[in-house]
Amino acid sequence: MKKYVFVLGLALISVSVFAGKGGDKVDRIIEEKFHKQFGTTLAVTWKIINDISIASYTEQGEQKQAFYFNDGELFGLGKNIKLNELPVSVRENFANRFSEANVLRSYEFKTANSPTRYFLEVLRNKKLLVVSANEFGDFRIEQKTR
């Protein structure tokens, strides 16, 4: 599971970079499963990161992502959210632990078999951090870059 949390951290950083641009070529089975689940009318851009195929699409004016394993099984769904849409426990614990940080983006990720995870892209002390939290506000730093 830790590998997939890392992939989500990478996706959070790259998702806005590849949205709406060219994209990677994914397996036809994965594309078919996406279109079966979400319909054929959505314009989709694909990116592959560490064997996870990520479909980026717009639905009802909202940019979203669907994450697929190589076998075409849906791993989870994600979307950018506003800070005030985070659970209260996440907002409060973040304010206590990262009070001097500037949040650049917040992201919600849902899977069928796990609780919702929240990812925050944060600038703190000239370092870019990707931190994750569960719905109870328990945080973990997933990635640090300068």
C-alpha cells in the first residue's frame, strides 16, 4: 500500500502538469473500462506513473482523476478540493502541525476498500512537501523536495 501512497503523492504534483496535454498511451482494456464506467463523451488524458494509469478528465466542471492498475481494475478516484472542504479534524491537526506552511493544493482520494485519504502539497521552509492524512487528521510526510 505504501507504494501506492507514493504514486498518489507523485500524481498530486504532476496531475496539473499533464491535464489537458497529450498524455501517455494506455492499454486498450484500461481505456475500455474507463469508458464503460464513465461514458464515452468525456475527454480524457492519460498518464502512467509506476504502473498506475491515471485518467484525467472534467466532469460537471470539476477536474478529476481515475487511477487504474495494469489489469484494468479501478484503484481509486481523486480530485482537487478546497481547504475548507477538508474534514475539520484534518484542518485542525494540519494547522497545529504545519502552522508556518503554505498549502498550494489539497486533494481527496477515495478507494472502494480503504478510507478516504487527503493529500496536501505544502511549501514550508523553502521545501515542497506532499503530506497525506486520513479522515481523523493523522498526517504523514510522503515526499520532500527542494
